Amino acid sequence: MPNFVEYVESERSQHANKKLAVMLLAQKLAEHHAGQAGSFAQEQHAQLYQVERGNPKRTFVGAIFKEK
């Protein structure tokens, strides 16, 4: 979880400052989540091209699929 700090003192009212700070924190958090989602999607897409062969338990050969 990211550590965001927002200090706002632009309004005379403490409630207005708090409301503005919460809004700015929500915006920063949304940007952070969007960045993480984008990098996760890129990693998932890159994994599509990294196919690994497993250890087959049964192998079939030929046109009639005779077990090896």
C-alpha cells in the first residue's frame, strides 16, 4: 500500500480543507491503481509468449495415435 501524505490549508474552514485533502488523496490513489493495473496487464500479456513444455505422461505417435 502506498504511503500518501496530503497537506491542504487553502480554505479558512477546517472542514473544507479536509474535504479537499480527501479528494486529492482519492485522486492520487486512483492514479496509483491505474498504473498498477497497466503494468499487471503488460506482465500478463508478456506471459502469453513464454510457453513452457511440461513432462507428458502419455505420448501418442502417428496417424492412428498409437501410444508410444
